[in-house]
Amino acid sequence: MYHRFNENKYPSTNIQVKDFKEQLQIIKDNKINFINPKQFGLSLKSEKKKKKVLLTIDDAFLSFYQNAWPILKKEKIPFILFVSTREVGSFNYMNWDQIREIADEDFVHIGNHSHSHEYLVDYDSADIINDIKKSISILKEEIGYNSEFFSYPFGEYSFEFKKIVEDLNFKYAFGQHSGVADETKDLLELPRFPINEKYGKVERFKKLLFTLPFKYKAIFPIDKYIDNSNNPPKVIIDFIDNIKDLKKMNCYSNEENEWRKSKITFVTDSQVEIKLMGKFTTERGRINCSLQDFGKYWRWLGIQFVILEN
């Protein structure tokens, strides 16, 4: 997941173009295929042991059009551009002519990123529905279609929000929790690795490319939107059976705004409880679990909670 390109004022969402070019070259050098969004569903189900990459760009900032689009266009590298319709044409954002230019290419897909890009997870259901319906209407009018792909603003969602997205006929939805998408993941809370100046250095990027999926049956609580009554949450991960060396996994979490190693209890051979020692005190609570596999590779699972301030 990318946002800005060569916008040095915003290091948490920016990547330098020289680094972006190097990342693309690393993908090609390792003979990893770029997924055309049209083939995304099929790619989850086929060639499961073959590594593939889906590029996504959120927000349609002007710096993407100016600095990254010429590179992707020249090499016909597929990607999804997630657009918040309210912002189109505003200062530092792409306009509709630029978006239509990009949308005309068969290796590009325009995804839905809501209308307002507000903290919709905190909104009433009716307001969320109205916001997304407005974006759907505008996208159909401006580019001729609404996408089956949705990107949650700020990567934040609740069970209720997810159900709304499903009811509005989206097939896939992405958050901002890190991890590898595979056939076991919920299609409406798919993970992505955010790439920026801090988390986009070459060595880390190489590691991400060879990160393996951490496959599971379910994660509890199902609703990732929590308040004081269930903070910290009781977190249980029900992994698929027979993951090699599962008991060697490690998890880290940011409760009380401090990253720390989490205590893990095995309920069964494949079910794990992560015992948090304190409340999540920031807007987003995160848990990252990893397990070394095949010597140099790592399985990775990221979980993000959204904390309602009472």
C-alpha cells in the first residue's frame, strides 16, 4: 500500500521515487508476478505456493500522478488506485480528467475509498451508507463503474461497517493491518503492508516480499471496534491445523502505547490466546505475530483494533 511519492513533508505516508523504482526492480528480479486486479480473486485460489504482488495506492494524491504514474504506465504494471470522491480536484489531489486517463488503461483499476474519507468507523450506519452510496454514484458518473474493491479510510472498520460494505456489493475490502493475503483470509478485511519512508527501506522490502501467510480459521473478537468495556480484548486466534513449530511463534502488541512481547497461551495445539497486559490507549491497537519458517522466511499476521473513546 502506497500513498504519496516524493512528498517529503509526509514521511509516514511518503515514499521516495528512487526507492519505489528499486522496489519494483526487486519484484521483477525475483520473478514475482504483479497481479492484475481483474485476476485478484482467481489468484487467491490458484497457484497458492507462488508469490504474487498486488500494488494498491490510496487517496489519489497528485504526487502519484506526477511521479509514480509515468513509471507504472511505461512498464504497464497493474495496480488499484483507491479514490475518495470528495477530494478529487482539491489541492494536491488528482482531478477527474487525470483519473479517467489512468482508468482507460486495462492494467489499472479504480477502487472505492468512500466519499469523504472521514473516520467513518465512528459514524452511524445510516451516515456510512449515505457516504459510500454517494461515492458509488459519483464513480459511476465519472468513470462508468463502481469497483468491487473497497479500501477502509484509515484502515479502520467494525463488524457493522464491514457488513455495510458487503451489503453494498463490494467483494473485497482492505485495511491497513500488515500481513499476506491468502485463501483463508476474510475477503472484507484483507491485509496490506504499508510502504513508506520508515517501512520501505530496501532490506525490509526484500523481507516483506518473502513473508509467508499465517493461515487461520478465525480471530476473536470478531468485531475489531472496541471500547472501555472490552479493552483490552480477549484475543484468540484459531489457526489452521498442523502449522509447523506453531508453539515457537511470537506476538508483540502496543497496549498502553508501548510495544511489548505478548504472553501466549495455547488453548489447543492450533488455538492461541494472546494475553494483553494493559489497555490499548491509542486510537489503534495493534498485534503482530510472526513465526520463522524454512529457515529464512517468516509467517506474519497483523491484527488492528479501533478504540472508541467513551
